[in-house]
Amino acid sequence: MRTIEELLADGVRGRRVFVRADLNVPLSGTAITDDGRIRAVEPTVARLAEAGARVIVASHLGRPKGAPDPAFSLAPAAARLGELLGKDVAFATDTVGDSARGTVADLKDGQVAVLENLRFNPGETAKDDAERGAFADRLAALADLYVGDGFGAVHRKHASVYDLPARLPHAAGFLIATEVGVLKKLTEDVARPYAVVLGGAKVSDKLGVIDHLLEKADRILIGGGMAFTFLKAQGHEVGSSLLQEDQIPAVREYLKRADERGVEFVLPVDLKVAAEFPDLKTKAPAHPETVRADAMPAGKMGLDNGPETCALYASKLADAATVFWNGPMGVFEHPDYAEGTRAVAQGLLDSSAFTVVGGGDSAAAVRTLGFDESAFGHISTGGGASLEYLEGKTLPGLAALED
């Protein structure tokens, strides 16, 4: 995989460089609530601009249905990128139309432009190779070189991620190089003990990575909504908690394999429960009760780890040499159900391990709960991409950058 440093060594002054970034940030109206992904790509954009490139930044945001939708405009992200760069950033109001062509044509050496949301064009996400390729052709006409730096999208076979690099000389940006380097530490010659913490709502979203990690990890800690399918598989009642009954046979098989391979599987021993899901708008006190994980009352749902589980999980992380965490332990957005997630984050910080926070809700939780991001070994910008890499899958956006 060619690096951006090699690209720079060849000279980029006056050349149009298309940077496929991941500016898919959460918005409240037009206000960005977490700019982590913009900050992550800023070093690549800044370095190219400093070297005199005419930088064209492109990304998706959300899931518009192949047509312009003001709710998913990248205009707020373009403005924030300009603030981080300390310079004006031009904004094209379309992807490959008159505005995009005119904005790119007006760029001078060292200037930066952002195109409108790539998913406003149906060709970006088309299943049909010809339709996707036609859109990639139009994007390629805007640029001379391509830099892939949107790690959060590399598991998508989309025009700007997969097809466009085949049409232009290409390289990996700083972010993708860093992300891949970190993930190799989790899959090749891993420092042990290797602990994995998996949470989130659905166990079905994590089956592939659990299957793969049973061959790699020394212990796997399970939390969040997915824990209840594991508890049910062990014969415990789970009340009205989130449950995927169709996944129970697979979970039982994983528990059996873990036992056979000597992989320690750790599940909650106590839980914070309530009769209703909390109000995340008002954050009104929820008054949860704490119960044993094997004594869930009927009509109650588990919404976070209890104090004993928090202490147990911290102890299981204390002696680890490598830790990968993906998925919150509870409804961390509400203060009454944030402690389980907070305890895992603190456990990572208190250990001497190389720690990786696997993007998505886990990264959001670290920021929401006020932790110092720099204290973790690495916070990924791509939750889905990280999981698919750990599953051993070929990621289209990385394959496209290989020479």
C-alpha cells in the first residue's frame, strides 16, 4: 500500500488531490455534536495543502436516498474543517455537477474544497458495477491523484471508496495507515493476555467477530443489550430485556467452543434494571434497582452493568497486555446507566495494556463521559470497519489501495 509520504515525495504542488475522507459526523440540526472524524482526517488534508496540492475532500454523511437532502448536507463539516485548518474551505453544492467542477477549477495551490455529500448521487452506493463505475469516472475527472483516508467507509464497496482508486494514482492517508497499523497489532503477534470487551445492542452484529476472536483472544467480556442473549443461553430469565432468541443456538456453540479452547468468557453478575427505557431527552432520574444477573424480575429490563460487574470487568482488564473494546455496556447517554461503560473505559486507562477503542458508540461514549482521548492507545474512527477487519474479511477500500 503506497503511503502519502511517497506521494508527497513525488511532488503534489499544483496537482488536484481527491481525498476520500469520513466526515460522517453526528448533527443536531446543523450543529456538529462530535467532530472526532473531522479532526482525524485534518492532518492529511493539512499536509497536502502545505505541499501545494489543490485538495478536494469528499465524504458521505448519513443515509440519504440517492438524492439531495438538506438534513444530510456536508456544509457544517466543511465549515468545521476550515476552522481546524485555519483557512477558508470552499464548498461545492453538488458532487460532480457545475458547482463541483467550478469549485475545483477555481482552486489555487494549497487551497481546499469540500464536495457535497457523495450519497446525494445514487451512483455512489449502487450495487450495479456499471452505474457505480460511471459515477467514479465523473469523480476521477475532477482530480489527478487519490488519497484514501476515510477508514469508517473502507468496508463499503462504494464508488468513491472502491472504484475511484482504480482510476487514479493512489495512496493511503495518515489516518488509514494508522488504523491498519493498530489493527495489525490486534491480529498479528498480539501481546498477551489479550482481552476483548464487546457490547452494544445486538449479538447478531458481533457474531462474526466473536467467531474469529475465539481463535485469538484470551478472554472476552460481554455487556450491553447483547449480554442478555448469552444469559438466556445459560438458562437465566432476562425479563423484558433486549433478546435475540434466534441467536441462542449460535451463542451456546460459542460458549462451548470458548470452554474447549480455554478462552475465558465473562458475563455480567449483576445488573441495573427498570420497567421502562429511560428518557434520553430530559434525562429525568430513572431510579433503577440492582439485581443479580441470574434473578431478573419479570417485566424489568437490564440497562447497565451493576457495581459488582463493574469491579469484575475492571479486574479482568487489569493484567491485560492488549485490550480491544467495541460497544457500550449500557444506555450510557443517561447518567443512571453510564457507570458500566465508564468502568470499562476507566479499566482500559488503569491497565498498562495497549488499548484500542473500536469506534462507533464506544468512541462517542469516551467523549460523552469526559475521558481524555489521548490517554487511550488508539480510538478508531470506524466501528464497522474495525469489526470486519478483525473478522478477517477483505475490506474493499483497503484492497483498492493495494498496488
